Amino acid sequence: MNTFTGIPPAALEFYAALEQHNTKAWWLEHRDAYDADVRLPLLALQSSLLPRFGPGKLFRPHRDVRFAANKAPYKTAQGMFCSNYGEVGFYLQLDASGLLLGGGCHSFPPAQLSRYRAAVDAAASGSALAAIVAELAATGFSVEGQALKTVPSHFSKDHPRAGLLKHKTLSASIRLERSEWLHTAEAAERISVQWELLRPLVDWLLRYAAP
């Protein structure tokens, strides 16, 4: 694996061009640029982050357009996920404007969702999660996830953590606009700093809601 030296400016330029030319013909013509400027640098980044955040994977660049109104064949961003623990972990997305960094869980199977809601309902673990979420919001993260419109029926509608009980998934993310450090080896540490801020959320989910 190559040593990580940064994400080249050409990676962002690749996605800016793809937004304008999202066709199979354009992709095939520029596939070598994708490999050199996007895929290989992110694989090197993945390797450098592995000791702290676990093994990673790059998401496939093709969109599933079978049931989509938008038939553009390629994603205009490259996603990467790192974790030692299945679906709970850390996320990175690269696009034309820079990076999106996140952490949490984007898929709660039914049994996992039940454990999550029981932990939110419990005073100690629920209060701990509320404090983590509040701290992330204060630090500039957006708290996200699929959520019901109302509190699940077997919980009080005026539950002190009603908002968290509505969640079907839970994550937080922050966008980092394009900066010169992104194109240097310093990017690995900058990303690590943001992911470490997300670690309390990831750890809580692993403790109380993991499979």
C-alpha cells in the first residue's frame, strides 16, 4: 500500500467534472483519473487510519438506478467507512467541495433498534447519550438519522429524551470545506481529530446498541 501523501486537487476536480458529465462514456474515458486521483489516495488514507479506527472499505462508485427517477449512473462523491464493529463506525465522503466526516450507525436492525431505545429510555445511559449529542451539536456537528414523526407508542410522549427515542438510526457529521491541508499528509491527522470527537457516540452505540 502506498504511503498517504494527501488527496490531490485533481480528485475534487474529477467530481466537479462528473457533476457535469455523468455518463458511462465520460466515466470510461476518465476511469484512469478516478483510480489515480481518488481510489488510490483514499486506499492509502484508509491504511493510515486503520490502527486507530479499524479496517475500512470504499463504496462502489456506481449508483443503483433500478428504482430511481435520477438515472445518472455514477455517484458524485466517494464514500469510505472504517470500523472494527460492523455497521457502527466512522464515515468519510469526498466530493467537489471537500470532505464530509461522520460517525454512528446508519442501519439498526429490529433487535438492535430495540436495544437502542431501551438504553435511551434508561436514565443513566440515556442521559449519557443526550450529553454526547449535545456536545457534538455544540462543536458544530449535525446530528442526523432516520426518525419517526412521533415517539414510539410504548414510550411517554413527554419523555425527557423523546427526540432520541424517535430515531431509527443515529449518526453525526460535519462538513470540512476544501483547504490546502487536504492535499497533504496532514489530512490524515485532521480527519482523525474529527473522528475522535465522534468516538463517544460510536462507543455508546457499540456498548448499548451493537448486534
